[in-house]
Amino acid sequence: NIIFSIDDSLDLPCEGYTLTVTDEKVEAVGKDAAGLFYAVQSLYQLLPPQIEGKRRVRGADWTIPCVSVRDYPRFAWRGVHVDPCRHFLSVEAIKKHIDILAGYKINTVHLHLTDDQGWRIEIKKYPKLTEIGGWRTEFDGSIHGGFYTQEEMRDLVAYAAERFVTLVPEIEMPGHAIAAVRAYPELSCEKKQIGTFYTWGTTNTVFCPGDEHTFEFLEDVVGEVSAIFPGEYFHIGGDECLKDKWEACPACQARIAAEGLEDDDEYTAEQKLQSYAVGRMEKILEKYGKKLVGWDEILEGGLSPNATVMSWQGERGGIAAAQQGHEVVMTPSHEGLYLDSYQGDSKAEPLGFGRYIPLEKIYSYNPVPEVLEQDGLSSYVIGVQANLWSEYLYDLDQREYMLFPRALALAEIAWSPLEVKDFSDFIRRVDDASFRFECQGVRYHIPLPEQPGGSCSNLVLTDSKTVSFKTTRPEKMVYTLNGREPGKNSKEYTGPLTFTDDAVIKIRTVLPGGQMSRVRTVNVKKQTLVPASEVENPDSGLVMKKTYGRFLKVADLDTAGTWESLKIRSLSEITSQEARPRDMQNVKFYAAEAEGYLEIPQSGVWRFSTDSDQLWVDGKLVVNNDGLVKRYSRNDGEIALEAGLHPVKILFLSNVAGGWTTARNDGSIRMKISSDEDFFDVEPEQLFN
């Protein structure tokens, strides 16, 4: 009484299906094999979540509701991008993701296989790409890397195809090329050997399009990669290519002259040189029956004739490409489709790249801009994709935490027609999916308790303090005040908590199925106002000392050598003592300690925030980022101070922690009265010694 069939005469688009469940039978009919596969996925979702487990479950309600479903996708390209370059991801982990994504009708996985920080696919003609480019020595001396053999990739391609998922390879050019240049320096303009690039961001070491050998190399790589990936699309990157080396390169300038590439009102000659390089790449791909896909920077200098544009810098690039008659995949970062972004308060959530992308923002995104709809060009938008960049995703748990359940919102905007979308109903289904993730052994995001106006885990009161919590979607919260970990039957949070003495709040979120978030611990300390210091004739600025060396933690300063003393007028001088070139070659790393007095404008409880390693006020450690990735300030602290001058000490380590170059921080300290909404920057006029 369970019937599966394929009927190509079904009045539905490709990948469509019907699913009928009555008291007597289940019948799933696919327009094609993919359609039947998706019918089965919907059937799974109609069964209890325990169906996803690997063990036999007794006592579950093994029934299927009676339904009549007629279903088909809105977009042909329903994609998720995976980045193993910054942090390597095993084949088994990718297979696990494919299994789950295919279950929600995602049909494209974009594999980012090369970048500055690593070359991840074996190329037999150029073995040093993986022997050298596949590994990097980190700032702390550890080695990170790995690569996929061609056999492993063929196996992965076949595994994905069985689940109706197409793998799209990305080989970056002309920028993001350091891993390749480390292996083969002749591919760059300067032809020089360079060291490991162990930080994030862009660099001006790129491929040399003036040298014909570059295109011979790229054709060889495309030939080997194309033989592994049978899909029609091939991603070439094309993004964030700095062009200053081209301006100084005789070969590039000769190419510009030979091709008649001249500056005009719209593009520079070097931008046109990038267009030339992308055009050459398109011709290479055509030899192997592939269609070129690139990030929206491939529009610079003019778009190649048959290119597909992946619009990540907003929608403008995708709109321009569609208006020129080109296919577009929408993946704008600030519209919610960069999943390395924070999905809750950055002060409470695990480290992310930046931006605030809650589940609702992704779900509400419409991949077809209104202007294309109005102009009858919506058909050029062939799909939508979410990108999971891995700069700050150090292990599989972190990747899954950022990917799920946000990938479900992507799946729904990629599949469902606009008129049936309903966020409140989606949340109900997300709660069901969370139970399924438990059964599948997947880590996923549960909204954390956050404090309105900005979370802080180290609070201070003088008389009383009221602490409130919320979640990014309406879920139950439970808490304790006795130091024990809250369980699902602990006291439910129903409103603000008021304290007049020391307290420890432990609070977590509980989903309807009983799954719980990690615990947030908020410490509340009672203090009296620290009196201001009497300082006669203070001079402006701070006294700073610095010492050179590689220091990862404050305790490492015990081994420091000679210290050099100087005076500084602004906090930015703390972090800008040495140059920080983009390629991080020949950098002089150092530690700095700045001391003096900070003027507090009014008496009260003050909250401080800084990206420096430590901030001490009146001998108390108020902000401690020691040993952490200081991409954003995430460990704010409070102290009760009288108006006037107070001793202050700032510790800063110029290093690379978790891939982030701390010298990129501006050294700022931000402060606010605890109850105020907005921080303000400490100005030079507040610093004295």
C-alpha cells in the first residue's frame, strides 16, 4: 500500500511531485527521479522525528497524516556554499551535511576549494599545490591543513548525485591566490617565494594575467577538476582582486597595451585586465563544456558573454547582470545569506564574522528584486544560495551551529512560493526539525537568553539592579539563582529580575521538545562607588611601554625582554606602532602596556568595552579578552566609579589569534552608563598621566 512511481507526463515542472496519503495507502509520484526523491523527503517529514535516528524506537506514533500534496520548486539553484580552505572539513563531514541538506530539497553544494589560506584539491600535474599550498603554519606554530584526493572527490560527487545534489567546484582566480603562489611563485607578478598567509582578509599577491604561463596553469587545473565534477557550472571566484601589483608589473602593462585596454569613465585599465582574465577563463571552461560562475566583481571591466553572476555585495550586481541578459544566483551578504554572521546578540553568542542575521531576516528575503519583477526579468534569477565561510568556524560543531536551522530558512525561500510563506508556522516546523537534528546527531542553534540593549555577563549594582532577558524568537527560558545548572523543569523566566546584592544568574532556553541551549551565566556584584584620584597638574595622554616578540597571552609577557617607553596621546597609537602589510610578511609583532588616568564624566555604574587584551580600572580587571579571538569586543564589564580621574591600564598584544590580526583593531575603549542605550568612545581629552 506504499507506491512510488515516476510519471514524466505529470503536469508539474522538473523536480515536482505529488504525494497522497489516505487511510488506505501512500502514493508518491515524481515528475522525474528528483521529484520522487523529494516526495520521499516530505514523507519523512510527515513521520515522527524519531524516523531520523539510527536505532529502533519503540513507543513513537508511527502514523502519517492524511494529506494531498502538489509540490515543485520556485528556483532551480538551491544552494549552500561550504568553505574548507580556511578550516579544513573532512569528506565525511561534507557527506553528513549533504544528507541533511538534501532532506530539505537543497540541490547544490558550492565547494570553495582554493583560497589564500589553502589549496584543497589534488592536481596531479602540480603536486606542490597540495604538498605546499595545502598546509599552513599558524602564528602559534601549529600546522593546519589537508586536501582531497581526486578519488575522494569522485566518491563525494557520486554520493551527492545519489541524493540529487550537484557539487559546484570553485577554483579562485585572479585573486585569493597565495596558496598557489606559495607552491609556484612564477604564477605571481613578482615571481618571488612568499611565506604562509595565516590571517584573514585580502592580499595583493594575485595571479599574473600578463604571463601566458598563468593561463596554461589554469587550463591544466580546469582540465583535471572538470573531469571530476560532471555538473555544468564551474565557479572561478573573481572577487576581491587587488590590482596594485598589476600596475607595477611590466608583463601586465604589456598585456594591457597589446589588448588595447584603456582607462575610461567607468573602468580602469587594470579592471579591464581582470575582465580579460575572466574572459580567458570562460573560453577555457567552454572547452570542457562548463559554464562560468563568478562573484559579482566579474562585472568589473565588462562581463564575459555567457557568465553567471553570484551577487554577494548586495543585489546591485545581480540586477545589472540580469539586465544584460545573464543568469544570476542571489546570495547577498547583508540580506541574510552569509551564515557565518551572528544569529543573536554578539555579546552572548559564540564568535562570528560580524553582521546580525537572525532566522527571520533570512526567511523574509525574496531573491527576485522588485525592479527585475517589474521589468519582466525575474526569470534570469535562477536561484539563491547561502554561504558558510569558515574563518571563525574552527570545527564541525561551530559550522553546524551556524548552518542549522538557518539552512532551513534558505531551503524554504528557495523552494516555496511567496504567497504560502508564514514565519510563525515556519518556527513551529523549526522546533520539529530541531528534534530531528537531535536524532541525526547534528549541533544546531537554539536562541540564547539575551539582555535587551546589549548583553553583558559581568554586572555591577550600587543600590539595585534589574536584569531582563529575551530570545530572538519566542521560546521558554528557565533559570536558577543557587549556582546549579538549570534544567527544563527549573523556574521559568517570566519577567525582569531585580537584585540588591551579589547574585549568579544561570539561564538557558528550552524548546518545546525539551532541548536546551547552553547555559548563560551572568554575575551580579554589589560595589560602592570608587572615589576619584587626586592628581596634581596632570599631563595629557598615557605613558606606554612596548616590547617586541610573539605573545599569545598576557602571561607570556613574563618572558619579555627589553621594554621601550614612550608617551601617547590617543588610544589608536597603542595598536599602530608597526606596519601590518596585507600579506603579513616580515611583520614586527609586539606587546604594549599603557597606563595613566581616565576621566569619568559622572558618578555611576559604567560599562566598558574594548578589543584590547585587558582593561584595568582602579586596579580591577574590568574587561578580559586574554587568549581569545579579538575580532569583536565580546566580554564587556562594569565598575562603579565616582566622577573624576581613575587609574587605567590597557594591555595589548599585537599577534594573530584564531586568524584575526589584532593590529587591525583600533585600540578604542567604549563606555556608557550601564542603563544607557549607546556607548561612546573614550576621547584623547579623557586621558591623563
